Amino acid sequence: MTAFGIAILQVCSCFGFGACALTALGIQKELPYWEQWTWSFAVGFGLLGWLLFFFGVIGWFSTVPLILVLGLGSCGVLLLKPLTQAPHTNTSAVKLNSWCCLLLTAIVIVAAIDLFEGLSPPIDGDSLAYHFVHPKNFLTLGRIEFIPRAGDGAIPLLVHMTYVPVLGLGGERALTLWVMFSGWATSALVYTLTRRFLDIPWSLSVTLIFLSTPAVLYGGGSGQVEIRNALFVMIAAFAIIQSIKTSNIRYAVLAGLAAGFFMGAKYLGLLFVATGGIVILAQPHWFRHGLVFSIAALAAGGQWYVWNFINSGDPAFPLFYGYLDYVNPNYWSAEYQEAFNKIWKLEKAVDQNIFWFFSYPFATTFNMHKVFEAGRTGMGPFILLALPFAILSIWASRKKLIQSSLLPLAAIAIIFYAFWFFTSPSQRIRHLLPVYPLVLLCVSVAAHRWAAGAGHLKILAGAVFLTCTVQLFGQLIFGLNYAHRLFTNEKRDAFLNRTVTGYAPVRWINNNLKSNSLVYTEARQLIYHFKVPVYYGHIAVDALIDTRSNANNPTKFYHQLKAQKISHLLAIGSIPNKKSYNLERATGYNQWHSLWHMGCLKHIKSFKGPVFASRTLKSLSTRKLNFHVLKLNSSNCLSSKGDI
């Protein structure tokens, strides 16, 4: 119950912080009733993450300061009207027909599946590698620390800061419940914003489509930041609309804050700030509003870039390697820059040209390349199904299109997509999830307007039904894994053993190694579940221990391990036979083969376990891997000649 209480306390603190900010800006009273709550949560979510950065710098990641910040934030809820005072709804106007009841039932089913996930230990790979790991390590230290690792270490961590209080005060269960609640908050914001344009049944339809979208299913109950960044995008977009409509600078401030929160949560937020800046200039007071927007964005999201610059010499480590002087030259090298660039090349499936700019949305709908990951993290088929209706609506309303309140939303989505497509090193479709609600809203509203006027609403309803049926089927399959655990009272270790590749050695290490041990591993999906300290090695993102694919210097490798105070290795693969030892193959991670051959490693324990290609479809998991716990011996194991 403590975990649930802490998660609810943090939810209340987000409502409170947001209500205080919106009240201070004089915006709260201007919002429709339900939007006062959803906007408050989104803004408060960003403010909590922003504030906790400074707590971390000071070293206040301990019980009393964390309770204090959540308690003070919760007091702001008093500024919101109680839900019991919601304006009376005319049920006859709502038309609670069978369609509406079916939608509500489906939403409850999705929420139940989300709850199953929220009550289970985390098993998402990225969450176990860094989303949940960084907050866990910061809590151990009592402060934030700079992580000289590209891609998932030295990154903006505003959203991750919100994981610190719930994990520190309520443990893992509070953390998983919190990500569940924040995912629901995004869907609630989608609903309240859609209600500006559509009636309740169709707003519920859009909400269900969003809730059951594969990318939302993938990231909603995990530490993935994209779905939570969608909160900031929606607030910024609608604040920009109001800024243009009213010429009121308060909305430019709010838009800047929300865009800045995105910037402070992910590097792609830089592109969104540029996008918002371009759109907000489309008004008579463009200079004043643009200046305020920029200042607010920098204030809300710039702290992590300053932090990276102070600790490494690069505000977006390692983007400016070779142009700026690094604080520690060991953090990065030209060789690692080359390896890093090669890794990113694998993240591109198509050329960055005009043809693929227009073709990419269709290609990802049909999951034409594995890099897109559209099968499990895509946006579903609804946009493609409703697009013809939306195009007809645009054509029918072309003379008054410039006056449409949807135009700024569409402009933001299109400009951000253009920036992303032509500059992003990765073409994974889930990176577009933050702006997906804007696209879904624009297409849905435009399609509904034309279909209603042409008498074809049943056809559009068919597209909704088809989309939700397909997506809910995938959701039900996804939820079976968690339902099995809950309804069979499966123990935590048993659940992790059948869902996380290589978990068995982690359990043994936690029970047998001392807390002053430091385990080196390349298995990123295991890091969070270790109770002893872990060092994550990677062939292209961590230069302190050289494991590039062509690295073949066992002496250097050994000394780098010792320099980082590594005591044990969790090695993957077969232990090499000394008689058939092949030095040329001992490169990259496999340099441990050379250390074994030289007598620098002592075998402690071996394990064999399956590789889970899919946690949902176990039939795809046919491979098995060998894991070995090895202990480093003293330096007298090295050859007197140095490098071998």
C-alpha cells in the first residue's frame, strides 16, 4: 500500500505544481473544466522533473527532501476545482449508445492490461539498461552524476528525474505504477483536447485508438520517455494556438516552458523547440513572443546541456567532439567517434531524400523494414485509413483553411517531422510518438467533418472499429505475460527468469558477491536488476574501456578494467579452449578470451539460458547463451612483453 500511496502522492504533486504555474500565468481559469486537470498534470510533470535536477546537483536525493517536494507540490491541488464540482452533463446529448459503451469497455480492458504491467517487475530492455538504472544509481549516490557514455548516459534526463522520488520512497512497485499513471495522463490529455472539436463518442474513439497504438503499448508502462514527452508537445502546441489567437504573451511563456521540458528530456526536443519557434512567429507580435518563447524554453530545458558542458566540455556529448576541448580526453576518441557513427548508420533504412520523406509514413505503416520497428512500436493503421477523408475535408475547406485552429497543429507536426527525417541519425518510428497525438487529432477531426457532412460516418466508424480490433488483439496478447504472473502468483525471480535474457547469473551474483564488487557486463538488459554495482561496456558508446569491434589489445583492456576498479566479469559465450585458442578472434568484447588464456581470469560460475527474441511470443525464443562469472586476477598474469 505504501508503493501505491507514494505513486498517488507524486501524481498529486504534478497536479499541484502545474496548477500553481497555470494560476501564476493567469491561464488556469481560461481553460475548459477538465483541461484544468490534464494541463496541470502535464505542466506539473515537467516542473517536477526540472526542480529535481537542482535537488540532485545539491545532493538532496534522500527521504526528507523528496517527501518535502512531493508534499509541497500536492498542496497546489487546492487551486483546482474538485472533480465533484464538474459541470453537469446532459446525458441525452452524450448519446450513450452501444457504440459509446463498447468504447468505454475497451478502454477499461486496456487500462486493466496496463495495470497488470504496472504491478509486475520491469522487463523492457531500455528501461533495464538506463531509464530506470540512472535514477537507481543517483539514489544510491544521493545526487546526480555525469555518465560519460554516448546515447544513453550523457543525455537530458528531465523525465528520468521524476522516477527518483517514487523509486526512492516507494520502491520498484511505486516506480512501475508511476509510469503507468503518467501514461494514462497522456491519454487523458488526448481526450480533453479532442473534446474541443468532437463529441464524446468520437473523442473516446480517438482516445482508444491512441491508447491501443503499438508505440503507446510499448512505452506506456515502461521508462520510455516518448509517450511522456507527448504531454509537453500537446501543451506547447495548444499554447501556441492560443498565443496566435489572443496575442497574449502568457501563452508564449507556457509554450516555451513545455517545449523546454521536451528539450530537457531528449535531444529531439531541440528540434521541437526550433519547430515551435518557427510556428509561433506566425503572428503580429512575432518578435516579442518568439523572444519570450526562447527564453522560457532555455530556462526549462537548458540545465542538462549546461551540466554536460561543465562535466565533459560538450553540451550534447559527444556531438561536438573535435570542435570543443573535452574536460577528460579519456571520455572519447577519434576511434570511438568512428565506431559511434557506424552504429548510427545501422539505424537508417532509407535515404534521406524527398521521395522517402513522403513515403516513410506509408512504409512504416506496412512495416517494410526492421529498422523502423513498426510492427511492435508503430502508429497503427488508422491514419492511413482516415487520410482520404481528411484530404477531402481539406479540399472542401481550402478557402478558409488559413483560419482553422488545426493548421498550427498540422504545421508543428509537419515541420518537426521534416527536421527529424532529414537530421535524425535514427529512423525508428517510435521517436515520432511525441507528435503523433497532433497528427491523430488533425486527421481524425478533418476526417470526421467531411464524413459527417457527406453522410459517411459509418465508413469512418468502420475504420475506427478495424483499427481498434487489430490493436486490441495485439494488446491482449501482450498482456497475457503479465496476467499469467498475477493470476498464478508467480514469484518475482521466476517471472524475470522466463522474460529477461540472462537473469539467472544476476540472481546468483546478487546472492554471492559483496556490495564492494564491481561487475563488468555487456548485457544491458540485466543492469537494473543487479544489487551489486555494475559497469556497462559497449562497443561504440563507452570509451573508458575499449571494446570496439576491432580492438585487440588484451593488456590495455586489462589495465582499463583495473582502472575502473572492475572486480568481476559477466562474460557471454564459450570459454576458449587453450589448445585451439585463436588470438585473432579475440577482439571487442571477446578480449576476455585473451585474458583467460593469459591466466588473468578465474572461473567462478557458469550458466546457460534462453535468448528471449520476444517476451510475448515465446515460440520465437529458440537460442541459448552461456554466461560465465569470472574474477580478475592480479596483474602478474600479464606477459612481460606487454601487448600480446
